[in-house]
Amino acid sequence: MSEMSEIAVSFDLNRYISGLLRGEPFYAALSRQMDKVASTAVPTAGVRFNIERNTFELLYNVEFFESLPDRERLGVLKHEFMHCIFEHVTTRLPEGGMSMLWNYATDLAINSHIADELPDMALLPGKKDTPFEDYPLFKSADWYMDYMKQDPQMQQQQQKDEEGEGESGDGDGSGGGEGEGEGQPGSGKGGQPQTLDDHSEWGSGPKDMQDQIKERMKRAIEKAHQEVTQAGTGYGSIPSDVKKHIESVVYGSIDWRRVLENFIKRSKRADKFSTVRRRNRKYDHMAGKRVRRNASIAISIDQSGSVDDGMLQSFFAELQRLASLASFTVIPFDSKIREDKIFEWKKGQRRAWERVSCGGTDFNPPTEYVNKNKFDGHIILTDMYAPKPVASKCQRMWITPAECQRRPYFKVDAKDRVITID
């Protein structure tokens, strides 16, 4: 058994983490989507995306975690999870890429929220006898980055780092861990501050995978949010402004126009038909087959009084663009379907938006109409303020304002998708 294996047996984070995160439902939900890997490659901890395993990993140094009381162990975990929440691990890198200042800035932004839960080595705004003594609390990483660019002491440190004189390793994005040599806790040689954890693999991986990695992290945050929302457990100790950021990731980061376009493309069905004009290449005596893909999409538009004209106009404008991709059937409704107003929006056609009714809301009539007529996909524009409808026999997507998505009148089916309209 190797030395690392013997140490790992004495402290296995996988065995401790459920107890540490008891009372922290959001962090616990996010944690379950990451592998925990003991490693001597980091002096403290770090989060990265493992390309080979296609998963996010939380790396931890066993000796470091063994040395901490439970409160500080939990603080370090929160620190790592906040790097994920604020997208530092994926693509939120400043212009020019990783730098010593960006390492400091991200830690200062996060540690403001959990200052009393971290080891003494952690970088903190306002902490005495440190370069950040005069820095205010609770600013964003971008704010701290800009502030440090005007700080002569930080500029001097940055210049030394770029010239290769700094020995902390922060220039390539790595954290300093427990600190080495002279200086205060959390300092590198010569007293240069070091970050609490390792940042060296942020934004790493092939460029063509960066969008995919970023989307994976957003999905993880969405899933954790959905889990605590449906369970009604709340977020735990997450501060209100961090919670607002989580909601902005969940509700505001999705390009609803692109999602809507992809939904229509995925819902296209294939119609195969024979043609004598095109001979089959393999069997010359047989007629060839051609494939034509048609989207059989229903667009149900909530015309009730609680849906404002601005939302209707925005949605109609997007449908105008999507009409270049496919034809679809528009179904106006409030408490019932306006069958005399149902129309086919043909591919390439232009139409003006209109309101045709202004009553209450019932999702059953349009759902039953779509089920009966065997559509391939069903999109509903609504404020979601009505009881849950019957199950849909096809793909169903709800388009609604962010505020309505946060407080829906009902819980949608698991196979449905809810998208925010801006």
C-alpha cells in the first residue's frame, strides 16, 4: 500500500462529506454531482473538470483536511462550491487568461461570504496586516480585479510574477496552499499572498470543449436548484446575493431563442417517399427513397388577461424568425381554445401579432387538442398561472417570464422543460 493510500484511509472525504453538508441542501446537491479525489498534487484543495473521466472533480489533500476542525473543513468545501457557482472553474476568465490578480480576486469575492469559517491562511478583504487590509467586503471578482490594477503593491507583485521572480506559483493559476517559507500564513516565499486552493486547471481542456464544459456546470447548478426547490428544503446558509446569482444562472443564462429553435428541429419527423427521378444507387431497377423532414409543432399562446402584450409581442417576433425553419400550428387559448382563430403559420410566412381573447387560463383544452391531433411537439407561452394540465403525449416546453418560473402555480412533469423568456 502506497503512502498516499495509507493516508487516504485515515481521512476519506467521501465518508465525511454527507455529515459536513448536513443542513446545507444546495451544497449537498451540487456535491453529489462531483467526484471527490484524494491527491498530493494540490496542497489544499481544488475543483477541476477531468477531460478523461468527463466529470467535475473536487481534489483534496488528505493531510491538509486532517489538520482542520469540521467548521473549517466545511468552509473550504463551501469555498470550492462557490468557485463552481460563480463559474470561475469553467469559462469566467478575464481578458488575457489566468493571472495572479485573478486568483486573488476570485478568492476575495468568495471569502467575503464565509470569512469566519475558513482557515487563517485564507485571503480576506479587510484583514489586518495583509495587502488587502483596506479592501471592502462583498464585492465581485471583477471589482477586486479592477481595484488591484490600481493598487501599486499589487501591480508590483504582478510584475514580479510575470517576470518569473515570484515563487508562489500563482502566475499560472495555481494556489499556494498552506504557505511556504517566510511571511504570514497563506504567504509564499518572500511574503507573497497565496490563494486558499489550487486554480491551475480552471478553463483547461480543448478549446472545442469549453462550451460543453461550461454547459455541464450550468446544468449541475440547475439540477441542484431544482432539487432543493422541489424538496422545499431551502438553500441552507447560502447568502441572499449568492442565491440571486444562482437564480440568474438558472433563469437568465439560457438562450430561450436557441432552445426554442433546437426544440423545433428535434421535433421534425421524417417522411420517406419513393421517387422515379432518383434511382437507387445499390439496386438500379428499384426506385430511390427520399427523406423529407417536417416539424409537426403546436404553439399554444396564452391569451388570458394576466399575460401582457409585451410578452406576446416578443414571442411573436421570435416565431417570425423560426418560421424560416418550419411551419407550425398556432393555438390561441385562455380558459378555452379559440378554434376559429387557430391557424397554420407556414414556413417563410410573415404575420403580425394579435390578441384575440382576454379571459382566464386553463391548460387542458390546448393539451387535449394537441394530444388528439398527434403533434410531435407542443410549446406553450404562458405565465403558468393555472392548475396543472393532463399529461402530454408529445414533447412539451413551457415558455414563461423568469418571475413566473420561480413561482409556478404547479410542478411540471419531469419530461417537460421550462424556459425563461426575456
